[in-house]
Amino acid sequence: MILSTDLEKNIQMFRESLPLGESFDVLERKITVHETTFYLYYLDGFAKDTNLEYVRRDMTNLSAEIFKTIQSAKELSEKAISSIEVSTDNNIDNLIIAVLSGQTVLLGPHYAEGLIIDLRTYPARGTEEPAKEKVLRGSHDGFVETLISNTALIRRRIRDPHLVFEMENIGDVSRTDVVVGYMRNKVDKKTLYKIKQTIKTLNVDALTMGDQSLVESVHSYSWFNPFPKVRYTERPDVAAAHLMEGKVIILVDNTPTALILPTNIFDFMQSVDDYYLPVLTGNYLRLIRYLVFITNLLISPLFVLLTDNPGWIQGSAAEFLLPDVPYVIPIFLQFVILEIALDGLNLASLNTPSALGTSLSIIGGLILGDFAVDTGWFIPHTILYTAVIALSSFTQTSIELTYAFKFSRLLLIILTGLLGTTGFIIALVVIITVIACTKTFTNEPYLYPLIPFNGNALYHLLFRTRICTKQSIGNKKTD
């Protein structure tokens, strides 16, 4: 439907489309300026009294003679409205969506268009540092649930005209604002086109769970493949760094997380702390992280393999590594039970009031573990290795990749326990095959730059290198 020059007809269409009188926060306000009647439509939770007063003040300050010469909404916005974000539209559906998005719509006499004024004041929390991505040095701010604040945090770090943020509305019901950010001079055009087309053609009712709903809607990957194709971050400095590398970021309204695309497995191995510390220290921490990943994946399957083949080691090594107490439950089954129990305790800790959190840790860590050994359910070795795995998993900021390693480890444990050495080899082959066959969002190899091999790119991903200035780059070219 299109607005007409008949104000009464336009008002009637708005009253039929909006739940005026039913929903307490959807309001209609009639004002008269210089003997001319206007109607304002807005949501109580977004529009503040002072902001609306500014609109009335702007129109009142215009002389009556000039005011009566205004013949259109666009002319009114140019001569009388001082708000930063003002636009016009004659489509009733777009105007209704603007109102429900928190903007204010003004209808005037003989105006075939409505005036959309952005007077929104969002309820927002502070930009605290994300709990899962803390750093020793560097900035300690993080994304919030407001899009404008998040784009501003990135613009503070990249003051370049090539940085572009494009907005789309997703969801027939929710009309969720989704922003695609990229650097025009660095982004791969094919990647950008595919991401934008995927979002524009997305047909869903609502993004009820924010960024995760968007990922599940745009991704058509196998449910049994646990390896993440999208990297999440709540840190604006991480998002800015990936933009400078030519990546695309997606921001979803009501979500304090940025999605980074495309992403391969090596991108998850990097941490922002590596770049806030000297090169030697950053490389040391990155090496520790790689060793922890390997240990996290293989420590329990290798222990199962050794207990099934005690003849592989002799002497003091056997006395130290192999259990010397009898056990009823098979070793591999102990590990499986402990992995499940650990996730159960994690879920319990999430729902435990903070005042009782310490009590839960004491009960879960000391009493349950001690009694499990005394009653013969588990041996000390399995509890020790599971504790090592649980603690080492926190070296990875990506929860999705942590669970991908967890599922891979469970596959190794189960097949090794059932089939021995053959099962261990089969599980390794399956895991490597799944990773090798996995594609990123843009159908690139998940193991790039290892497959296909790119030595220079792989070196920069595996090791923290010194930041090269333009002068040093010029010297290298001269040499």
C-alpha cells in the first residue's frame, strides 16, 4: 500500500496496521504546529520525551510564513528537522516496519510520504571485556547487543573510507537487523557476493537465537561434522584485525558477537594475546597452545591403547604409566563416563547461583572424585587425565572447536577400546578425512594453506611474525 495526500486515509491505514490501543507501548501522538496538524507514531520504549520535543521545537522555530510554503515531507526534513538520521518513504509496509524497529514516523497534511526520524535510545550495557576472551594486555572492551555501538567500536580502530557496513533486515516476523562489514579494497569480491546474496535470499520467520540462527540458516553442512565453519568473537580488535586481512564480518542486532567469514581451522589456533605480547613470547604461547591441542586430543586414547598393550613399555615407565590397581569398568568406558559427567557438571555450574558456585566445585572436584576412586568405579589415572583435558580445553577461546576436539577424542577412545590398535588407526583416518573434506563457507579447503600448500601463508598462521611497516616493506623490495 502507498500513502496518499489524504491525511485521514493515511491515519486510518496506520491504525489498522498497528496495534494501537491494544499494545500499551505502541503510541500515536497528535501535535499542531503553526495551525498545521501532524501525527507521530512511535514505540514508548525507544522514543524519549526530550527527543520528541526536539522535533516539535525544530518545526516551531521555523517562521509561520516559511512553514506554510512546505509542500512535502522531504522539504519538511530539509527545512525544519535537525535530527541526524531522517528519510522519507511512501510505502506503508516500510513505515510500519520503521515504527516497530523503534523509529518515529511523522505524517503531515497533503504529504504523500511519511517522514522517518531515528530518535531511538537503546537500552545497552557497558562495553565490558568478554569473559571468554580476556587478555593480559591490550584493550578491555567488548561488543554489546546494540549494532550502532558495535560498528562504532570497529570504526575507532579502522578510520578508513574503504570500511563499509551494509544493513539488511532478516526474518518475516522478527525483522532483525543484520550488518555485513568489509574493507572494499581488501575483500575478495566473490566471497563478498556469495555472503551478501545468501543473506538477501534468506527466507526465515525470525532469528530467534541471533547469530546462531543465522549460521544455521545460511549453512548447509552435515550434522555429523562438528568442526565450525564460522569464527565467533566478542572483541572489536579481533574483528578489526580480520577485516584488515580481507575477511567479512557479520553483526546481528541483539547479539554481542561478530561472525567472521570465511574461516579455516588455522584461524581458530590464533589468539589476540599473541599480538599484544613480544614476538618471542607470542610464539612461545602459540607453541604451548599447539602442544595442548595435541595432548588434549590424544592423551586419553593413548592411555587406553597402552593399558590394552602393556607389553609395549617395560620397567619403571610401565610402573609409572600403567595402573597397579584392579578395575571392573573398562578403561575406555571410564573415560566416556567421565567425559559425559564433566559436561553434566559444566551444565550444573551454568545454572548454579554464584553464591553456591564454590560449593559445587568442592563437591564435584573433591568429594565425588575421591569417592569414585574409593568405591572402585574409576582409577586415579582416568580422573587425572580427564582433569588435565578439562583444564587444557580452556586454552581455546572457540567453544565450537573445543567440542569438535571432544567428539574426535570420544571417537578415538571408543574405537580404541573396542578394536585396539586397529580402532585407533581407523579413528585417526576418519578424523583426518573429515577435516580434509570439510569446506569453508565459500567452499575453500578447511586446511588451507596446508591443502593446497602455501608455505608463506602457512608460516604466518603457525608463527607470530614481526609487524612490517611500509618502510621495511619498501626496503625488502629494493633489496
